[in-house]
Amino acid sequence: MAAGLLELGQVFLVCAVAGAVALRIGLSVIPLYVVSGMLAGPFVAGRLGLPTVPESDLLTVLAEVGIVLLLFFLGLEFSLDRLLASRSRITRAGAVDLAVNLPLGVVIGVALGWSAVEALLLGGIVYISSSAIITKTLIDLGWIANREAEPILGTLVFEDLFIAVYLAVVTSLVLGGDVGEVGRSLAIAFGFLGALLVAVQYGTGLFARLLDVSDPEPFVLRALGVVVPIAGIALSIGVSEAVAAFFVGMGFANSGHRDRLERLLAPVRDVFAAVFFFWIGVGTDPRLVAGVALPLAAAVVVTTPAKLVSGYVGGRIYDLSTRRSLRVGVGLVPRGEFSLVIAALAAGGSTTVLRETIPALAVGYVLVMGTLGTVLMQRSDGVERVLRRVVPLGG
């Protein structure tokens, strides 16, 4: 008991320091949470004989709650009716984003001599942008009320919905099994997600009644009592708990309680999200990250302009100006939580590339792209000036 409490205290203390540093230097705190986990974990602090935060079951469970709440909040921003109303533009912009970016990761993986499954996992890691980093930065920069926010958020939703299918497929592929077992796993996964979509579409009244209570304590407990168990059921049958939480969030979006949910649960989300990113760092050996420096550099160099291009095209699909379309491009550069979710899935595989190389590459990639993307968003006017000198852009 004492050991677990001390471990949790170390986690909160280190994350608090990381948050203070991020605030001081004006960058997203997510990459610093990951770095702080690496420094406090067994691969750095442990080797130096310092107090270490181990990869315990307690830390893993708290991290799972973090990713669940992050995606629950994203789901709150998108009711199913809103998605259907904007489906044409979301689909077109999202399809461009998918067609440009996911194949690049697959090509890089194949060029490294990886198997098809390993290359497909890398494709997912470099494809999906960070909803957490991007949403927070949109709010911090005041872009959330601007026209460029709509294509950015719409593309994020397309990515998250695609990843629901993607994770169901690659989970079965990574865990192995014959064609029949994979087929059964996919059928269960899609059946579960389909049931959630039905609940989202027709269960608005039920979601509203569940939270129809004035006192904050039972309100918060009821919300957590819905999203966490559903995420747990999803995980137990091989479906991404994050995707399930996203669908639950969409269910609550039209309940009339969205603003109250965001206000009361935001501190809870932020605490557990910090633990999630910290947990990713704890399980990462910096020496492995250094060992993938070459493919990491290649991924950064190739995929950064690819996101800029696909985001720019997405902005044009929404009839935005050149300047705002470029903002859409830089706004989609950060990678984060889902890339790390894919890396955690890969770590359960049977090959060295799955267990060690892909997780190390993903952590390094998220650190670089999370930091780079935040800086590009903060300096978007300068990015536009540079691009106008080298690329013929319209008005």
C-alpha cells in the first residue's frame, strides 16, 4: 500500500514539474510528460540508482483512464447529427488526408525491410494527428472560433472514425491467429461499435436522464460509471477503448449536459491524461529511441510536408483562403495519443520490430512532431511567408 502511494506521488510530482517547464517555455506539455516519464523510469533513473517509477499495474490502469477521458471529451464536440450534416466535406478532406499520409508510413516501413503488418502499423502512427495537442493549441491560440477550426476538427473526426476500423483490423493481425479467428474478432469488434452507434443515434433521452442530477458528485460519478465500464468492455473484446470512449462522448453531446460535463470533468481528464503520457515514457528506453534515429528522421522529413499539403487541400475543400488553408495544414502536424496507442498495441506483438523498434520510433516521432507542430501553429504567419517564397500560392 505504502509503495503504491509513494509511486503515485512520484508520478504527480514529476508531471507537475513537467507542466511548469512547459508553461515556462510555451510548448505543449504532452511531449514533456513523455520525456519526464522516460527520465523517471527504470531506463534512466533506474540505471543511475535514483528513485524509480516502475511499470506497474496501477500506473497502467490510470493511464488507460487517461486515454479514455481524452477521447470522451473529443466525442463531446461532435454529435452524430453534426457529423452527418457536414459529412460531404469531412469525407472529402479526410480522404485526402488518409490517401496522402498513411501510405507514406507504409512505404517507409517496407523500405526498412519490415513485414506488411509492421509497415501498416507505422502507416497508422505517422497518419493520425493528435486530437489532444491540436485541440488544446487551437484553444490557446484563439483559433477555435476561426474558420480554419472546422476543417481541422472535421479531419480529426474522420481520422478517429477511420482508426476505429484500423485498430480493429491491426489488433487482430498483431495478436495473430488463423483467418477464422481474425474474422471472428473483426465481427465482434464491428458489432460492438455498431451497437454503440445505435445507442448514440437513438439513446439521447437515456443519456440525458442518466445525468439529470443537480449535485456535482453523483453527476461526475454517473458519467465515469458509463464511459469507463464501456471502454473496459471494448478493451476486453479487442476493440480500442479510446474509440469506444469517443462514441460514448458523442452520445452525451446532445444530452443537454455537455457544458457541465466539460466543466466538471476537465480537471479529472487532465490529471489522468498526464499519467497516460507519463506512462508511455516510463516504458520507453531512450537508447532504443536513439537506435531508430535514421528512420525517425526520415519519417519526420517526409511526413511533415505531407500533412501540410493534405491539410492545405482540406482547407480549400472548405472554401478557405490560402492563409487559413495553410493554418489547417500546420494545425494537423502534431502527432500524439493515437500514435502512442498504436505503439502500445505493437508492443504486444511477437517480433523485435513490434516489441521494441516501433514503440521507440513512435515515442521519438510523437516527441518531435508534437513539439514541431505546436511551434508551427504558433509561428503560422512566418510559415506562410516562407512558403510563399518557394511555392506559388493563390490568394
